[in-house]
Amino acid sequence: MASLSRDTTGVYAIAPTPFDESGAVDFDSLGRLVDFYGSAGVTGLTLLGQLGEAPKLSHEESVRIVRYVIKRTDLPIVVGVSAPGYAAVRALTSDVMAAGADGVMIAPPNTLRTDDQIVGYYAGASAAIGEDVPFVIQDYPLSFSVVMTPAVIARIAGVAPGCVMLKHEDWPGLEKITALRQLQADGAMPRLSILCGNGGLFLDFETERGADGAMTGYCVPELLVDVVRHTTAGDRDAAHDIFDAHLPLLRYEQQPGVGLAVRKYVMKRRGILASDAQRKPGAALSPRARGEVDYLLTRLARKDGRIVVTA
């Protein structure tokens, strides 16, 4: 079975892109980050997603980051290649797949308005990158303003052979997962791997509804691995117990506009990133917000001994 397929399960961590205070890519921190994800037990990594600050990177920087990570780890790699036009999508896809990536993720342009336009866009994207390239639909209407119904997703899966996975980030979206799995059971669509985003905020029930895991970037990815592992083993209470312990920090990180700042700050406190800087323009936490995050980390450490922070 291919490393990225319609049967893929587990946790694909969305990796932030580390920058130093001058805004340059910090490859030393990137190396520590990749090693950390491996030790946390994730199944794979997703690079250059929205919270990887992909729009702030040049094409050359994007390819260099992907090549660096692929040389650093044996984990499967998915790369965000979203762009308004097919030419940019095709160019980045070609370069990262040649570097050894396992697939790409494509978000819909916010200009799409009708179901036919959405299906047509993904059919065209599949043709542009090559039908043998596995790709992920990024379904995030709160960010992209494009609403994909289960029927539309089923149509895309039917016309685009490379479509193997849905990154599910609709909110609320539990009923959507149920509807997709019912379409699959009825033979109305092929199976898609469903990995969920939104920082893991609903992962406890998403996995129970039929999701195969997570593709998101919560600052403590060990929690995502735990929830998927316990749910797969049928230990519902264990999954919810560990999820409940992390919920205050997870909720805080999910605030619109500052989520990446929280994530990078926590990873700096955990000794993974040298700096929590974002490439400009980017948000930064106020001293008071940092204090609130520190308080949440202290409380979480009492329940989860893996939370060790540096000065």
C-alpha cells in the first residue's frame, strides 16, 4: 500500500515553519522540530500548510524546506501546494514530488461559488499535477469561504483518481463525517481517508464518527497520537480522559488570529524552536497572553508528565 492512500490512518502533524528574529528560515530549529515529531509518534508530517506560513515563502524556500525535511526523516510527507492558479500548483507539486514527497494538499480558491465550479477546479487540479499524484482536499470553509457538501466531496473523489484524502476542517462537522461514511457505505463514493484539523478541537468525537485520524498542528501532538490510539483500541474513556486534560490549552490555541503565535510560543518553551517569531506580517503574543499560556502549561504538566518546559 502506498504511504499516502485512501486507507491512510494516524496523525499527520502540521509543522510550523521556524524563523529566526530576522525572518530567515531557521533550519536548526526545523531539524529539532522534525526529530521531536518523530519521537512524539506521529504517522507523518504536513509541510507548508496555512500555519506553516506558506504564503510568506518563496518557491525556492518552499522546495528547500521540503528537501531538508525529507532528508531528515523517514516519515511520509504531504506538502501544501495551494495557489490561485494551476501553474503555481503544478510547479511546486513537480518539485516536491521529485524531492520525495508522498503527496500534496490543495485548498480551493475563495473565488469558487457553485458546486460545479468546485468539482471542476479539483478535476482541473488533478489533471494539472498528474493523476498519479496523491492529493488531499483541504476542506476549511471558515478560512477559505468555500463550502463543500458531502455530495460535492463524493463527486471530486469520483472524478479525480489522485484524490485519496480529505482534510476535514468544517465546523461544526461531525454530521459531515457521518454523511461521508454513509455515502461510502452506500457505494455512492469511493473510500477517502479522513484526517481532521481545527487544532484537534473536536478530535475526541471525530474519531468516533469515522475519521481516520488527525492532520493538524496542536502544540502537544502527543495528545493527538493518544486520542487516535485509544479510539482505535476501543478504549473510549482513555481517549476522552487525556483529551479533557488538554482541552484548556487546545481551546486557547484555537483562538482565531493568535493560534500560530501560541503554538510557536509553546514549542519554544518546550525547547524545540529557538524563536517563536513569525515572518512579517504576523501576530505576536502580549506579555499577558504569554503568562496565560504559561499557566495552562503548568496546570497541564500536573496531568501529563510529557510536558516539560525550559526557562
